[in-house]
Amino acid sequence: MSIIDDGKKYLMNTYNRIPVVFEKGDGVYLYDENGKEYLDFVGGIAVNSLGYNDEGLKEIIAKQAEKLMHVSNLYYTRPNVELSKKLVEKSDLDRAFFCNSGAEATEGAMKLARMYADKFRNKETKIIAMNNSFHGRTFGAVTATGQLKYQKHLGPILPDVVHIDFNDFDVLKKEALDNCCGIMIEPIQGEGGIRPADKKYLKKVRELCDELDIVLIFDEVQCGMGRTGNMFAYEYFDVVPDVLCMAKGIAGGLPMGAILAREEKARAFEPGNHASTFGGNAICSAAAGYVIDKVESLLENVREQGEYLKGQLEKLKEKYDLILDVRGVGLMLGMEFDRPVSDIISGAFDDGLLLLNSGTNIIRFVPPLIIEKDDIDKCIEILEKHIKNLK
Ligand SMILES: Cc1ncc(COP(=O)(O)O)c(C=O)c1O
């Protein structure tokens, strides 16, 4: 039996996997078991910010593994405390909580909002989230996710979570005035089609949350950690949330999630209120500490290559009517078509280029942040070939 046959037999049937077995990676390239090379514009779904085989990352993981991997949160470890200090010093937030994934981060943020209202306000319970959003697959996170397909067969889901249209301030204000404890927003919707928030809208939401003492949560799981060309996506929008959710790229491929919060809101969590056995374990923390410094040194590259890639995509849009829109920030870009993009993605795959959809009609570009101009040129060449094939 091949690995693929065994995978089909033994793994739960939750993913539509492409039949390829990857064996190793280097820089922005992946290699399958037959040695075929793939240029990677997926980056493990916006995770592998440093690409593959980063020497420094491998070294820090090996060193930490030799010393200590895990001791639980009953105690302190140096890599974990140093990581919390680094995140706080680099951001405008005051305290960190660590977990293992994006869903755990958004779930924790929702709990924080409810607990804050329960302890310090009038026990408001409503959480406002956006249509088209994606916040993860745990019960709370999937309830906040504003796409019904993810909630199918699951009911009843968490009560008091409402969805409204993204970027519509009047509707948001109306909902916020009634029993609301928290508002959760992706500054750039990822799974929802690479849709950035309107800067003015976010500023108004910030003011409203200040006025009503509502916890403003930004889910930067996909758009954070350098992807916009800023360390945190909120810096691009110039609006600081009360609570920031991170995961994906934070530890360069090791599982880690984090919640940062302003002191005033962080106080809602006291010993016993929230926990995660593996959260912030020494090895993931050491990796994240390294990744954050490295990502900081790549921010200029993200801005530069992001602009170049966007420019090249826009040129394609001018040439081909079936491309409706090019949008996004930094190295989080989307290209919307008037038809499904599955044929483009599978054709590109055959030619050694990994691309990712977002919904049926949008190709999303979330490559490693180390990407260079030549890689982009190669991507555009293959992409154009398969756009032409569609016509
Ligand atoms: C914005 C956002 N939030 C949360 C999640 C969930 O993250 P995870 O799959 O690590 O639980 C994702 C995953 O795609 C995401 O894009």
C-alpha cells in the first residue's frame, strides 16, 4: 500500500487532500516523494513564514529540545516568559496567554469577553461577529464563524453570537447597544475571500467599544505576524484592539496560538478561569521567539514583494476579463475570478506551483515571507498559462 492509500484508510475523512506526499522543503520550495519540486505560494496556509529548512529555527528547536520541551503551566520557563515579554514590548498590549492553535486563541478571546462583562459590567453576553468570517472549528470559534456551511449538523451552537455585515457601522452600533460584551473582527478576512476592513470603520468600532466598555477582539490568526508588512495587522489599520488573537505563523510551523490583551481586559482572567496544558511549552516558545525576530527583519521584504506581486496580478487583471478583482495587503493577496478557480489550481499544481483558493472563485496568495522577485515571476508565468487555458 502507498502512503496515500494508507492515509485514505487510516486518517479520518475530514480533508479533501491532493494526492501528493511531501518529503522535504527548502526555502520556498517543497519536494514530493518522487523528488518533484513545487514553488510554494501556500506556505502551509500562511504558517511557514520563514519557508522551509531555516537553519536558525532548526538550531533553536534542537537546542531547546536537548534542554527541556515541556513542564506545564504549573511552573515558569525562560523561553515562555521571554516570549511574552517580547510580544508585549513589540505590541501595544500588556499580557499574553499561550495556546496551540487559532481556534483556541479565538475561543479564549470569546471567553475573556464574557468573563469581563460578567465580572466588571452587567453580565452582557452577546458577541458580535461578521458575516463571511472564519475563526476556527471548536464550538465557540465555529459559532463565531460567519459562514453557515461550517455550522451544518452541529446545532445547537453557542447562544448569543450574532453575525452582521462586515464594514457596516450602523448595524454594528445597533447590535452593540443591546447586551453586547465583545466584538470579533478579522482586520483582513482570510477564508472569507481576502477582504480588508475599512480603516475608518475600524476606528469607529474602536471608539464605540471605548464608549460602551465592549471588548474589541481582532483575529489576526491569518493576517498577523508580518503578513501585512507590519508585525501586527492592527498597525496597518492604526487601531489597537483590546484583545489580539494570533497563531499560524507565530512559531514558523510548530503549533502555537496566543492571545494578547490590554491590562484592563486581561484582568478578567484569574487563576482557574482559563488554561491549556501544552500552551506556551518551552520548545514552541523558543521557536516563536526566534521567528518573531526574523519576521521583523523581513517586514521590508514583505512590503516590497507584496507590492510587486500585487502589481503583477493587476497586470493580469487588465489582460483577462474573467479576473474581477485583485485585493489584499502585503503578502496576503486575493484574485477574484468570475468562475471557479479549481482548474487553475490543479493545472498549476501539475506545473509545480502550489496555489490556494479562498471560497470557490478566489485564489489566495500567502507565500512564505522570504519570497523573492524571481519566485513571483515564476508564479505569474505559470498562473497566466492556466488562466489562458480557462478561456
Ligand atoms: C482568521 C482565522 N482565525 C482562526 C483560524 C483557526 O485557526 P486553527 O486552524 O489554527 O485553529 C483560522 C484558520 O484558518 C483563521 O484564518
